[in-house]
Amino acid sequence: MGMRFATPLIVVLSLSVPLTAQQWIWGHWVQGLGNQPDGERVFARAAFDLPKKPAKASLKITCDNRYQVWVNDKKVGRGTEWQRGQLFNVARHLTKGRNVVAVRGENDGGPAGLLAWLEVGAARVAPTGAAWKTARAAVGGWRTGGFDDGGWKPASILAPLGKGPWGEPGFGGGATNGGRKAGNKGKPQDFAPLPGFEAKEVASGVGSLIALCLDDQDRPIVSVERGPVLRLHDDDKDGIYERDEVYCDLVKSCQGLLYSRGGLYVVGAGPKGPGLYRIEEGDGENPKLIGGFNGGMGEHGPHAIIEGPGDRLYGVIGNHTKLKAEWSSQSPYRPHDQGHPLPRYLDPRGHARNIKSPGGLIYSVDREGKDWRVHAAGFRNTYDIAFNRHGELFAFDSDMEWDIGMPWYRPTRVYHAIDGADFGWRTGSSKWPDIYPDSLPAAIDCGRGSPCGVVLYDNDKFPERFQGALFGADWAQGRILAFHLDAVGDTYKGRTEVLLSGRPLNVTDLAVTKDGALLFTNGGRGTRGSLGKLTYTKPVNKQPVRPRPAARPGPGATIAELADVLRTVDEEHRFSRFAAIVEFRRRDTVPASAGGADDGDLMLNALSGVHRYLTGKQDPSRSLGPDSALATAALNSETPSVRHAGLRLIQRMMMQDFEVPASAIDVVSATYGKGDRLADREAAMILAQAAPDRARPLLLKALIAEKSRAEQIYLAYALRVITEGWTHDDKRRVFEWLVAAQNWSGGASYQGYIGYLRKDFEKLLDDGDKAKMRALLAIKPGQASVHLVKGAPTRDFTRSLDFLRNSLGAERRSLHDGARVFQKACAACHKFGDQGTLVGPDLTAAGSRYTLEDLLTTIVDPSRAISDQYRALDVFTKDDEIFSGLPVSETEKTLTLLQGTGDRVEVSVSDIDTRRFAKTSGMPAGLLDGLSLEEAADLIYYIRSGASRPVPAKSAWRPLFNGKDLSGWSGDPKLWRVENGVVIGELVGGKQNTFLSTDATYGDFVLQYEILLEEGNSGCQFRSERLPEHVMRGYQADAGDKFWGSLYHERGRGMLHQAERVDWEPAFDKNDWNHFVVEAVGEKIRITMNGCPTVVISDRGAASGHFGFQLHQGKRTAIRLRNVLIRDP
């Protein structure tokens, strides 16, 4: 059953059509539900009269598999996802008198259907039904009211809404019947709130939601992924949002929403491209562009918008986007350089290779869009920001999970984003460490995740510790975090607490209502969307106001005061020192050097030097002696912050191509290895460039002795720039280390970075070295390959989903077997715990962000929603060859792609004509095809568990059929045969039941098989006795008539347990394959059919015997068998 999107249709709506429930329809030639041909088109239309032009009207439509729709010959839109229908504001296309809606649909095989209706005011107009007219083809004018459709015929009615194979699709923000309350009034079992809290779902069927704000009446305004902006209504004040309205459908995919002063600011894809727009209340037809962004509305594009001080708006953009407007001269942030002392490595897989500082940034703008300022920068991809109660700004920034295992990996972080801050994100290996005095550290390191919405809890309805806290949405880990931030000196330090988790909790944005509840949207990447609500149910006390951090210098400070701040050396004044440098830069001046030798003067002098080299204010005629002396003195300090400033000064001198005197190098060498790891990294880079002969033995010795893998990699990273003086033994030790490093685990780019190191070190080898090291060079880490058993087409989605729903809780589910299936089908491209390779998304927390249906959908149809980060490339060569796959690494000469088969292909860069992102996922469809339903269930169970397990050496399941012939089985050869891997049995008449039985006997076991019973009665014998003439006696898992799933005793005690029809019928399909699992352990016997337990019984019968399959005597019995597998219990 191919449940995708529908065939082209033409639809015209009429007020004369009875206001009955809308129904799924298709062309008049269709006779009831069933599969329709691939590529079949249908044109459908309905006409209607309106007494006047409506002020508001919306069209809700979906089609299996795709459609285009027109209103009065004006194209309204198109759709390709029947599960998530679309909602269009069509008031501007309607007129007084005759109107027409026309749809052209197209099927992709499987069922086909069209569902649509208009909502004009409170009336539902022309719901799809028998009044619609259809045709196989159309001629000119068919989309207009004047077209004569007398030759068209009434549509065939397939099923009412909610029935048939489609269920109730969501409609970009509307209840599917135009007035239905959001289903599932909260699902507390899906959430894991803290004690005293209550979480529930308060709106569903509104599409995949990606942004949220509240209007002046506390009504939620939400953004639908790739869809419109909607406002939700709770008309009966019961806490459930039962109605929605389109606020604006001209700006779509909005990732930022702010309601302010009677209107809405949105960041989205609008009529004039991606930008910040203003939409006045009730005027969704005329969004006003405030300012634009270069680049699209991708995952690393423009994001949130909030209000800030000075009557300004504050927004955030990711590192793949730039402001179109020129920066104002009043910008607190001034451009920084790349600031990395060594030649950097760019990401081997091509991510952000051409992105330079400032990277992601926070901007502010006046409400008219005339004055754009950059507030802070050096972020990777911050989605949202928030001011705390003190008016201090915070950002929740993302990690680069591909970098895991590398010393420059940064976890997700909360930053205190003061004026002018640079947090040091740089592309590839050149990210700045926290010790750089021209950068700032994080307030909290939060580990892995995908940061989304952030909000201040400025209310007193939650317990005291949460009052004044910031909340952050972590999409990847399926949780809402509380950030508890306490003033420490002039900044904040804090900790995280999980406020809410869920399975799933694909949370995207947050908002706090006036009465203190926390609303949160769910959605993103095509997952199921909803609106949730978190409340606290117990009395609370109001928290006293938390202390503010110490004041930092600002525009009112004098030069002398700023210089005094630069003399501080403790960490509690770190942000003040940075703020003072920001002020010096704003005033375009340089701090004067001091003549003293205490730590304060040394810090002032070092920071002054860093500032001069950063801004280019170093006088070329100035002798370097004073600067070298300043750096040397700072390096001799016992205070870490002063030493760090001295190291950075030397690096800044080197980056400007100034030679560093030997006296300074002596001090750097003497301070190396004193226990300050981050300082040692910087010293290693200085020594490798400025004193290679001294650095080589020192760093190589440290490389061999170092225990930390990250530190080893950083030492190798420094050593690779040393090109002379290597002995054969030195090279051998480096290559031995490389062989070990290649077998360590890491993110998707880990192997590529190690490959960069290897290529750099290979440059040291002459022909003699290569011959001597051939054995070492031949050792490469094993590259996992995707091994997929190809067979039947992708499993029927609905039946697979039903099976998983029924069977995931079964006692037999095995995490270890799930781990084995993961290794077989997923590990070449995905990481789960410590298993696999991070080429595609990390699946460790997938169970926390995907529903069962969404998870199955991403496996069966991976192209439906593709993250920007994991989009495959189509590469076209000059010889007209085409290569497709995920970019794994790229050098100046070669691009390496990982194809869907798991194979890697190398393409010469010089041979490439063009490259573009593929429209389909690099993950192949049909990954479940080669798995039995039991294996698929174990895999899904494993992924949803979030618990990594060791991989068994071999599959627990063993086939009982070899797929070719009936070796190992006995039966009447006239009745049994094998075709295309399927066992076929047929008996017409006959005087007794006959069986195909195993030659071997079995005791305790778990058996699974699929049976298609075309006619008659059958069953599976187990622990049975073989009698002459292919007859058997013993236990039977029955199949047929009213006995499906029952336990029968053939030629013995008769029916032992008849399964209740209510247990098996909901999951039963008499015209398709049905899946059985039979378990026998000791006296306990369990039969499960299509995931539904039908028999659980203890019986003291035979403890072992043969398996067999029955052809029942009498009328014709015909069966087919496949996927007959056994394992030990």
C-alpha cells in the first residue's frame, strides 16, 4: 500500500453542495478502495456561488500522492505529502458570484485519494464528495467558472475522513474537520516531568511546528514548517486549542516570531526573499520587509527575533547567512580575523569550508530597519537568545557533532553575550580555545544536543529555583533544559537541569504565558507537530531577586579607568577586560603600555599588544624587542591568565609574520608541560613553527607518552608543520601512532581529519622510507559497509507500523539483537552510543525526538525531510558521468562520496563540471526490505531505547528454509514447491490433512514466519510427531476461518485455546501476509499474530518435536510461506 501523495485532480467547490462531512474521492472510473496505477492522473472540479466577496476564506486540501490547485484559474499552490495537508488563504482569489476550485492530482502507485474543502467564515463549503466532477484529461479553460463540465462525471467516493488507509492527516494548522478539538488531550505517559509538574498536549493536527510566540491576548502564534503562520484559539476556555486561523501565508517557514505593538515580526521566506518582515494585525496580505538576509531559510540561516533594550529588535543568524544591510558604525562588535596560528584544516566533508569570521552572530536593528548593528559573533548556529531579569543577553549555541573525537570539538553551550563579544567559532580546526584573551568562554557547557528555542521564565508559578531561570529547547536529545545562572564576578556561571523530557519530545520553541505556564512546540524535519503545556500543580514561594554581576566598563569610562580594568588578572574580571578592549576598539585607540613588572602591568601590556596586532595598529618601525620582552615577562608569571595573554601575544606577532626572538621561545619551551593542557596546545603550535628543531623531539616524546587521545591529536596537529630533521625512527613512531588513531571512534569528520594528518606526514617520506614502511602504510581501519539484503519492495508502511505498535512491548524484544541489526543495516552511516560511524545523523537520542510513526517514516522514506547537514551531493563530471552520495572528505584533488550502498567513490576535482545538492536523501529507501518483521521490531526497539549494547557475533535468527529448495523438509512433492524464495503449498480435496515437516526436531525455541492463506485452513505444527504419509500429531498454531492465532492439538486433544477474534482481527489482513511468532519454553507457549498476543498458556505436553505446515483436507487449501526463521529463546 503506497501511502505517499495523490494523483492530479481538478476540484470546484459550490455553496449548493450539502455541508456533509468531507470524503476521500478519486476519478469516476475507480470502484472503491484499492491500488491505482503509478502515474495515474485525475482532474476534479467544483463550482460555487458566493453572495459577496469574503473577507476571510481558507482552502484545506491533501492528495495521495501530489496535486496542484487553482482558484478561479489562479494557482494557489501544490502539495506532495498527503499525511500533512496544506492550508491556503484564498480570500483574495474569490469573488462575488460564481467561483471555481480546480485540482490536478497524480498517483505514485498504491491507493489514490483527494480530500478538500473551503472554510468561508463559519461555513464549510463544497467538501469533497459525489458533487465533485472528474475526468481523466482536461482541455483549456477547465479551471474557470465558465467551463462546461457536462461531459465530466461525478467522483467516486472512497472513504469518509478518518477512514480508509489515510486516517486523519494534519492540515498545516487546522483541525481536519474545521472544528474538531485537538486530539489526545495531553498524553502524560509521553512526557517525563519533574515531581509536581504536569505536561500535556494541548493542540495537535497543526503540522510540524518550528517557532512560537504569544500575542497580546496570550494566544499562541505558531509557524508551520514549510508552511504558514497560524494563530491558535481556545474558544471554550478549556485549555485545549481547538481552532486555528491563518495569520499570514505569504511568509513561510518562519524560524522567528515576535508579537509586538499590535502586529507580528517574522523571520522567514517572504515575497521579497528571506528576511525580517512586519505583519500588522489583520493584514496578512501585506507583509512589510524590514531587512533581508543572504542565503535561504535553512537550518544554519536566520532564526529568532526578540525585543531588547533601546527600543531595538535583537535577532540571530547562523553561520551560513549574512546580513544584507551594512553594519552601522555603532556596532559593538568589530570584525575579528581567523586568529589561528597554524595552517588550518577545513572540514573534510565540506561543511562550512568557505565560512569565515564572524560566523553566526547576534544583530540588533531599529523597528524601521534603518540601523543594523552586530552585537556579538563567533557563534556556530545559535537558534535563539533571551535577556535575563538583569537585562543580560544569553545565547544557546550548537555543537558540530562531526568533530567529536577531535581536540577542537565544542559541546552545545550557553554564552553570556555581552556587547562586542567574540566566542571564537571558526571553521574546521581553527576554533579558538577558551583561554584566548581576545575571546570569551561559555557560561555552561551542555554536552551533545540541538539547541532551538530559549525563553526567560519571568514568573513565580514554578518552584523558586526556576524563577528567573532560562529554559532551552534541545531537539536532538528530546528535552527542555533549565539553565541556572549565578553571578560570578562580572559574568555568570551555571548548570543545567532537565526540566522535561519525553519520548518523543521533538521540541522546537518555548513561550511563557501570563499565568506562568510553559508552552512548547514540537516538530522539525518533517516530524509530527503539536503544542504542549507544562504547569506546576503545587504552591510555591516567590524567589528573592538574585544578585547582579559586577558592572563592566562601558562608553562612559575614561581611558584611565579602562586601563585599570586591563590590569586585573583574576577570572572574575575576565569579561570586564574584554569589555575594556571593546571600548578601546570603538574609540579606535590603543591602551598605553605600563612600565611596571607586577602581574597587573604584565596583563595590561600583553593585552595592549594583542590589541595592536589584531587591529593592525602595530607600527612597522616599532622594534619588536619591547613586545617580545612583554610577552616573555608575561610567560614567566605564576598567574595563568597572564601566561595565556603572553602566549596569545606571541601568536599574534607570528600571524603578522614578525619573527619571535629566541629569548621568548626559550620561555615558551620552559613553560611547556607544566600541567596547563590548553596552554600547552598553544605553546606546541608556537614551538612547531618558530623552533621546529627544538619542538620535534619535545612534542614527539609527549605524543608517545600522552594518555588523552584528544591531546595526542593536537600534538600531531602541531608536529605536521615540521618538515625537516625527522629520523627514520621518528617517522616510524608517528606512523605507528597514525595506525592506532585511525581505529579510534569519532564523529563523521574524524577519519577525514586523521586522513589530513596522514597525508601531511606522508610528505616526510622519501622512496626509501615508503619501502620500509609499506607494511605500516597498508594498515587501514576497517570501513563498515552497508549490507542490505535486497528482496521485496519496501514494506507496507501501515501494516509495518501496526505490527510495531503491537509488538514493541513483547518480552522477547532483544536489545542485543537490535544492536546486531543496527550493525548490519545502519552502522556504516549512523552512530548509536559507541557503535557505528557518524556520517548521517546520530541516532543515540532518536527515541526522544521521533514518534514511532516518524521514526519508521524516516527509515522507509528518508527523502521526505532531509537535514541541510546531511544532504547528498549530485556530482556531474565533464565526461557526463553522475555520482551521488554524502560528501565524506574533499582535498584539492579528490572528492570522496559515500554512496547509499555503503561504497565510497573518489571523484577527481579537476573532472567535476558541476555539483548540486540532491533532491533525495543519501540514505537509501527500503532499508527494512531485507529484515524480517521481528528484526525490524528489534531494531526500532533498540533505537527507541537509547541504550547501546554490545553486538552479538552472529544473528540469533537462523533460517529454516534455504530459499532455494525443500532440503531438510519432507512432504508430498506434488503439493509443495519453492518459487522466488517463497514456499507454495496447494491441496484440492484429499482424504486427510497433509504436512510439510522438518527432518530435525526442536525443543525450546522462538519461531517466526509469514503466511499468506489464499484459501482454506492451515497452521504451523511444533513439538509434533511425524506419522506415515506426511501426517503429523501435536501442537498447531492455527491459521484460517475463525481460528486464526489459536492453539490446536492436531490428532489429539483438539482445541487447547481458541483466540478471541477481538485479539487478532484488528491487525489481520485476509488478503495479505500475516506474521506469526511462536514461542515454546518449557511448559510455556505463546503465539503472537501481527504483533498481537493471541495465546499465552502453560501446557504439559511434548517437550520437543518437528515443525510442519498444514494443507487441510476437503475444499482447496493454498498457502504461501516466507521468512521462516528460528532462534534460541
